[in-house]
Amino acid sequence: MTSYRSAPVYNVSQKSNSKKQRDHASVWIAFLAVLMIACLSSIQMASADDFKLPRGPKYQVDETKWMTVGMGFRGSGVWAQNRDYNGFFSIDNARLYLNGQVHEYVKFEINTECFFCNNQGPNDNPKMSYNILDAIGKVEINRYVNFWGGRMLVPTERGELSGPFFQATHDAFKTPFFSQDFSTKFGSGGAGRYGRDDGGTFWGSLEPGFIKGTLGYAVGVYRGLQSSTTLGPNQGNDVLWAGRFTYNFLNPEKNPGYYTSSTYFGKAGDILALAFGASYQRNGAGSFANRSDFLGLVGDALFEKVLPRNLGVVTFNGEYKQFYANYNTAAFADPGCFCMFDGKSWTVTGLYLIPVKVGIGKFQPYGRFTSIQPNHSSNREEIEGGVNYIIDGFNARISAYYQHGDLYTKGLNYAPDVTGNKVDVFKLSFQLQM
């Protein structure tokens, strides 16, 4: 089955209160109101009981040559406390998908994205653009050994490999980013974009035999952070190494390639998956004068239980990260600094899918807590509570949720003098795929 994974969207410029976004707010609210009314009606259409991964039209030449197309869109209405509540509309993702096979063992994947789609003001940086997100050539032989090459997701954590479209919650990316997601561009001064980098990945799965379950692996080498001769820490063109190992103790997770999902709405049965990921690049953080190696470690867990007697589905996601980027804090004054996070972070999420169908979907209340603890900057925390309305799995979902903390104000700034108040944020989001 074809699937498409997407990496995090983060508005680096933080210009979310621009006039153009506020002008969109009324249109967004009207659209969402109509959508909610439709959802609560008795119209018969695909529901969460018909959960499936997105699959657009398929054009087939013969059994070994075919191509599929698809699309995905995510948007949010955001109301944030700033003396009073200011509202704006955010285009989170707007993507087109193209997958295909040209030989029994040779496939390809090309996805596009509206990069930094909210950055449309004259002072916003980076600017909005629409370009290639993934461009992957695939040699898939069997379950044990396969190879992908091109521009792709770097295998580290479940959050990266689930992307925004296959997360358990809409606003999923809270802990510090690895290099390819902290960066906003490729080439000099960049380490990739939206979790993607150029390189190659070997992946597969096997059953060790000494304990029940399945071991999945994905390891590769990538360009990583690139620096010019006068700016940036990587003066020796060192590459980035990354890998992820996942053990499924109960039912196996069935995803394309080494991609993941952060919930299966109970359709995959009981799941218990423990994983470890790592990323390393020599001279991968800091500035020209204050450089450091980068090592990122992550452990994550997914537990999903289908309760007996049709009592619903409980899901738990947990993640712990430890990043080592020991550059001198004087690097923050350097405009060419790749000032990666240095410290530890963790997040936990619990969800309950109510089995009773209401209108055309099911409600899924949830709670989440995130803690980020930099070594040379102020700590930051956030608590979140909300409810998802699951219409058709990951293909149609509405989310309403409340957040309280200082992640919203401090963002990705890990400088020693960063400040930010704890604020209240309310969001109303939706996603569509086919």
C-alpha cells in the first residue's frame, strides 16, 4: 500500500500575527463551521471504522508498472493570549504525492510541499516557496534488505517518521529537532529541510527468534550540515550518520518502508514498540570559531491496546531525547551559528478512542505533557489537552485543543538570555488526505 510521510512544519520567522493571516481567519472559521455541521449530521460516508492509509488514483500499465497520485492538506485556527486573544489562520501543510513502480524491484516517490507557507510578509525569513519535499529512488527486494537513495526522511525518531499527517495529535512536534529539521535549507549553512536530507538508507526487518517479535532497522549516511569556507563549523565536509532500531513485541507495524505511525486507531491490534535512534556528525553544531560535534540520541515507545468488549482503544506515546552539542555559548553572537539544542527533553501523550460513533466519526480525547531542559538556556514546558474527531483515520480528522506553557513564546531559541511568558493557546485544526 502506498503511503506518504511528511516532516514537521515550523514557522521560523514567528510572524503568525501578520495582517494577511488575520484576513484569512474569517474564511477559515466559516469553512470549519460548515465542516463541523457536516460531521455532526447523519450523512453516511467513510468513518473511522473504515480506517485506511491514503491512496489516490492509480494508473497501471501492467502488474509491475504503475503510478499513484494523491494530496494532503492541514490547517489551523490559532487563538493565543497576548494581553488579549489574537486569532489567525495557519496553513500547516499543502502537499501533492506521486508514487510509482517501474520494475518489480524498483520504485520511486516524489512529494511536494508549500514550505513555510505562512511566511508571506516582506520581512519573513525564510520565504514561502513550493518545491520538492521528497525525491526517492527505491530498490526493494524483500523484507530483510532494501535501499532508498535521494532526498528523504532521516531515520531517527517516531515523530519524524510519522510526519504531521500520521501523528496521534495535530500539533505534534514539541521536542527539539534533529539537524535536518532544525535547518531551513540545503547547501551552505543548511543541513536539510522538514526532516529531509540527501543520502541513502538501508532498511528492513527480521525476526530474531530468541524472543517473540519483529526487529526493524533503518541506517544511512547523509550530507548533514554544510558550511562555507568562512562561516559555519563543518570545514571538513564531514557527513552525518543516522540510524533507528525498533522492536515490536506484539503485532508488527505495517507501514511502507521505514515510515511509522503514532497510532493505528486499533486497526492493527495490540501494539508495543520500543525504539532507539541516533544521529552523529563531526563538527555538526556551533559556529566557525566555536564548533562542536553533534550527537543526538532518542528513545521512544508506542503502546496501543484494543480494549475487550468493544470498550474502545487506548494509545500511549512517549519520547526521551538527549542531545550533545557542546559549543561555547559565544557562538550565539555569530550570524553563521548552527546553534543546535544541547540538553534533554521528553514528552508523553495518552489518548482514548471512544467506541461510540457520533455523526460520521468518533471522538478521541487526549492529554500531553512536554518538558525541554537546555544546558545553557531556560527550561520550557507545556501541557496540552484536547479532543480529535476521527472521521476517516488519518484521511479526515478535526482537532480542538488547549495548550498552556512557554514553548509557544520561546520556540527554537536556545540562547542563554532567551525569555518568554507562559501563555494560553487554543487551536482548531483539520487535515484531509487522499
